[in-house]
Amino acid sequence: MRGHHGFHRKILSAVAVSGLVLGLGACSNSSSGGTNTGGKSGGGTSKNIVIALQDEPSTLDPQTAEDAQQFDVTVNINETLLDRKNDAETTIYPLLASDMPKQVNPTTWEIKVRSGISFTNGEPFNAAAAAYSINRIINPKLNSAQLSIFTGIKNAEAVDDTTVRVTTDGFDPVFDSQMARLTMVPPKASTQKGFASNPVGTGPYMFVRWDRGQDVVIKANPNYWGDTKPTIPQATFRFIGQSNSATAALKTGEVQLATNVPPELTSTVPQVISRDGLEFPIVRLKNYEGPLKDPRIRQAMNYAIDKDALAKNLFSGYATVAQCQTLDQADAGFDSGLQAYPYDPAKAKQLLQQAGYHGETISFLGVTGRWLKDSEMEQAILGYLKAVGMNVKPKIFPFNSYIPQFVKGQGSGQPDAAFVSASNELSDASQISSYYAKDGSLSSYVNDKVTNDLKQAQTEQDTTKRNQLFSEVLTTGCQDDPVDIFTVNLKDIYGASKDLKFSPYLDGGLRIASMSFD
Amino acid sequence: MAWFLVKRLLQGVLVMVLVASAVFLITRVVTNPALAFLPLNASKAQRADTLAYLGLDKSLLAQYWTYLGQLAHLDFGNSFFIQGESAFKIVRDAVPATLLLDTVAIVIALVIAMPLGIIAALRPGSKLDKATTTVSLLGLSAPQFWLGFMLVLIFGVHLKWFPTSGDLGPTAIVLPALALALPTAGKIAQLMRSAMIDELDQPYILTARSKGMGGFHRIYHHALRHCLVTVMTQASFEYARMLAGYTVVVEVVFAWPGLGQLTVQALNDQDLVVLQAIVIVTAGLIVLVNLITDILYSVIDPRIEATA
């Protein structure tokens, strides 16, 4: 429940008290003294790392939860058939597969897997293990929270020792992306009780222990099959819920990396590392009934918001203005032709007048304590809307009370406007269906052409045509019939010790093998 | 005494059944763990499947009946999210860390508060009294989370005397225990002072004084014993409050691996089974604390008989 790759990442109320401590923290000259307690191995530069996570993983079974903290740990232990490079395009390449999947016919894919690889408990990794892993995650009995990512995958079977055949319901244009998310687990160990707290994989690190409430420890896998041998011998993930406590531990050298550092604490950490993240705070708008039915009103709402000011002031520059879509430029289907609405309150007032809006009440559903600065965002947006003469009645709830109202279906009392943070698990534009398509699980938007285009894109095999369809959908949802108020794209912010080298990934996973110390 | 204990235990069990029922009903009515467990864009069908998987699709009464049945066998059920892990085991593993923290904190509080209260009571209105009263007021007015962060900044970040968080090494307990102890010490010191002033005004103390009994002897052997009952009542109340509340704030600030942190985690994950187990275990601990206090009363002051 905390957004990173659609994962759940909680922003605890930590942020609320940071202001208090800032005063003193700023005087502390942010010396990054202290020594790293690790470094038992004799390899000179190789020292251990301690990482502060904001929360404890709910499980360490890589297949059952949708949990950023679990992913941060298990991404080092359990690998996938395909993986994404950490480049601008997040290119997909074969990892445990020896080649990219081949399409045999519209509903069948064949994947060749590498031979000679074992799980760290000795079980062989082969086509049978891969087929088992695929079937395990789509089995309703596992009740995996990741199930929605793998929609369309029907079955997997091992043809021979190195070939897996996967069947899909229809043509599946996001098959590669799905395989880059589907983790491989050992067939024997994963059926045993206790796998969730004792994970086993083929990855560069292996599980050591999990002290509840305190930490998870993993160590380098000495027999790792891959080329990128880890240089850090051991990693400890400590659970430090308060951002202030995590940054304090960074300053004393007790930890070398902390996730989710709030923007206002960045000045207090030895090194700030950041990158564009997956979270797009938006205001979902209802277009099929109610006071926002006229598209000009929804256009006016987009003109009314000063996105630059939000990025600069609210997020201290750790956000960029979203280009009228909830996609990263690395995502398949991103439309580089779209641009954010300029901040133009005069134009907004004019559009409202043309649409005949005369202060009709607009219901607004908001949430607090869920996403980074959610209530501050809501207050700012409400202020901007009020400034152009809109009469918005907000109802702000904690997440547990907010979510049942947010997921209400069309025609069953959906709010006219609702704040939410959208993210994209597959780095593919097909994910926008949940908001843009009439039958999307979170949609309060009815536009038949958009719905049809999205349906067509679902089975379109030609990439150019598929992107063209998405471009039309995104353009309509931005300009002619706005689906949201688009705002900003948040950056992921990490605090690190001065000597840590780490380039974060788009999915937020903390791959220790990609880190090193100076 | 034995009858008293049995009666108290029965009362305790009744309290716990009531608490267990309340937590069951409240969590079932106001939350929907399937929504917290699944990603935002999960389908309706997936939500329904998850509810069924968690056993939350049955009627409230049916769920309650199963729950009571399990409780009767001291079975708290399994965690929603860690397959096959008993909620009781998860909670039980977190109890020692919290008990250690809160016990160290209450001992520190008493060690600070009692001398402070006595010194202040010796010369009411004097500069010394005003100074100690001010210090104790400061202590009891400081919110734990603020105090916690200040202790971290001063003794962790600047002086580097203690680790800033976690439970790694024997010195790790010092800062969180102080954050819990100082506000409590403030309260107990105030109470100690007023109880001692009252006691020192009693005729028997005047008599002792006129007989030429020394100050230390007078206080130690006579007045203190009477004040202890008052202090004990407050200390036991404070200890229960730590267990049931303050420890949450302090454990989260210091990433202390106890019940408080587990509570926040279970709330965030909406792991209702673990949450129920936490509330019942905490209620049990508080019942136990009260029982021990009752017994201690009669040890300190034999005139108080342990009768209900």
C-alpha cells in the first residue's frame, strides 16, 4: 500500500513533525562522521551496507504481496525471466531466460531458460521451475495481490528442460513487461510452510535472517551465476518508520541509505540521490453526470492550477510538471506530443463563464496520511480552484475511510472530483484503462471512443498502431474531454552516506548488486 | 488473599472478553483489509476473492462465533499476510522488548522522581522547591515524540553516545527509556512532593520531631512509607499507560522492535488478526499489572488487606 511501481509505500505522519526537528537538525553541520560497522570481509573496499526502510515487509514471499518493502528485499533474492535495464528506455532484456520470448501463435509464447542455474537451496532452476512459478502466481488459491499485473496469462508448461510454453487468453502485447515482473521461486521450498519468512532464489543475494520489528539481513550469494558479482558482502534492512530517525541514523553513520526522505529533510542528509518516480498525484474528474459534465469546466480546472509552483514550493523541486498524462517518458505509449496546461487563471474564469458555471457545488474526496504531502496538495488545489470562482466542498478522510468511497462504481454516488496518486506497474500505457475506460476499476469517466480505442489497443500487435491508439486516448483525456486534473510527477528521494554509489531504478527496487562504496 | 486473587482473575478474564469483542466489532465495521491488501486498481472480482480468502465474506455473527471459539482454545488465528504464521507468536515475540523498555523506563522515572519530590517537600516554597518543581513540570509537559527527537539529536547525532534507533547493543535502550521516563518522572515527582508535604504535616511527625528524631530517620522510616502507596498507585497507572499507548510513539521514533511498532505495522497493513491479538495481550498485561499492584499495596502497608 505505498506507491512505488504501484506498490504500497506508506508516507507516515513522520513528515508532520519534521518541521520541529529541522531547526536543530540544520545546526548540526550534517557531518557524516561515524564509521561503518560492517566490512568484515578482507576485500579492502568491500564493506557492508545498512539500509533504512520506512516500514517492515508484510511478507518475504516475492509472489503474494504488493508491497514496496518486500520488493526492496526480495529483488535481491528472487530473479525474473526478463529484466529491465536502468537506462532511459528501461529496455527489457533476458535475465533467467536465455533469449527474449518468441511468439508461436497469437496466444502462445515460448521462452528458453538458461541452464546450469540453481536456487541457493540446491533446487535446479529449469523450465519446470519457471512454469511452476508462473502457474503459482496466477493460481487463485495463492490470492496474490499481484494478480492484476498478470491478467491474460492462462497457463504455463515445461516442454523440455529449457523451454517453457505460456498460453494467454488473447494476444498479449504486454507479455514481456509481465515477464519482467514475474518472480521465479523454487518449486519445493515455496510449497513449504515458512517460505514467506525464509525466501530462496537464484539472485545475487541470499536470505540470512529476519528479526521481526528490527531488520532483515541478506548476504552475497557466493555461487551467483550472473556476470555482475555483488561487491557488498552483506546488507541489513532496518525498519525505521520516522523519517527524522532515519536521517539521524544517516548522519551518525548507522545507516548508509534511507528511502523516502521527505523533501524538507534533504538538506540534512550527507548525500541526496533522486530520480523521477512512478507517482502522479491527480484529481480524478467525473464527466458523465454532475456539475463537471461540460468539458470546458474540466479544462478550466486544469488551467487553474499552478503546477510549477507545486513542484518548486511544495516538493522543494523534487517533482516535475506532468505532461498531461500519468506516464513516464520511458513507458510504452508515452505521448511526447502532449504538454501540460499552462497556469492561466484568466482563461479558466473565461471557460467557466462560457460553460455557464455559476458556483454549483462540486464534491471533492480527499485523503490524508497516505501519499507524500497528500493533504498539502489537496489544500493547494482547493485554493487554486476557489481562486477562479469554483465552489468545491471537500471531504478529507484517512485512507481506510477514503478507499471504499474512492472505488465506488459509476452511477453509485461517485464524488465529482477525487484526489489520488496514480502509478503504473507495467511501464505500459495499457494501465491507464483503470481511469480512462468506461469499465475501468477506478473510472468515473465515460467516453465511448476512448473506451473502444483502449479495447483495440489491448490486442493490437503492431506497436506503431498501438501507440497511435494510446496517443489518441491520451490526447482526448487531456484536451477535448479531460479525465483528470494533471499536476506533477514526484521524484523518489533517497538519503545516502557520502561514499555510496547508487543509481535508483524506476521501479524503486533497491538492487544491492548495483551499489558500491568509493 | 486467595479468594481475592481468584476474584480478581475472574474479573480480568471478563475484561479481556469484553475487550476482545470490542476490538473484533470495531475493526470489522470500520475497515476493509481487502482494499488495503490489493493495489488500487484491482478488479471487483479480485477484491471479493481476497475477502473470501481472509474469511471476511461471511456474516459478522458467523465470524464472531468462529473467533470466540478460537479464543476459547487460546487460538488467536493466523496473520492475514504472513501465511501460516500464528498471530499469537508474532505478538508474543514483540512483548519482551516492550516489557523491558517500559520497566527500565518506570525504574528510571522512580529513581529520578522520588528524591526530587522529597527534596522539594522539605522546604515548600523555597528556591530549591521552585527549581525542582519547574524541572518536573518541564518533564511532564514535554511530549514523548518531541523529547525523543531531541534526545536523538543531542545524544545520538551530536555527542554520538548512543545509537539513534533500533535495539542493537546494550546502550540502545537508554534514549527510548529516557523519552518514556522523563514525562512520567515529572508527574510522579509532583505527586511525591504534595504527598510528602501532607505527610510531614501529620501530628505523628510532629511528635517524632519533638522527641528529637533526625530528619532522615523521620522521613525514611515514617513519612515515606505512607507516601509510597500514593506513588505506587500513580506508577502502576503510568506503567499501564506506557504499555497501552506511550510506548507506541516512542517505539516508532526509536524503531524499537516491540508491541508499539507492531501495532502501527498491523494497523497500516490492516492485519486484523494480529491487531486483535495485540489488544488482547496488552489488556492481559494491564490486568496483570493491576493485580501485582494490589498485592504490593498489602506488602507496603499491612493495614491494607487484599480484599476486594
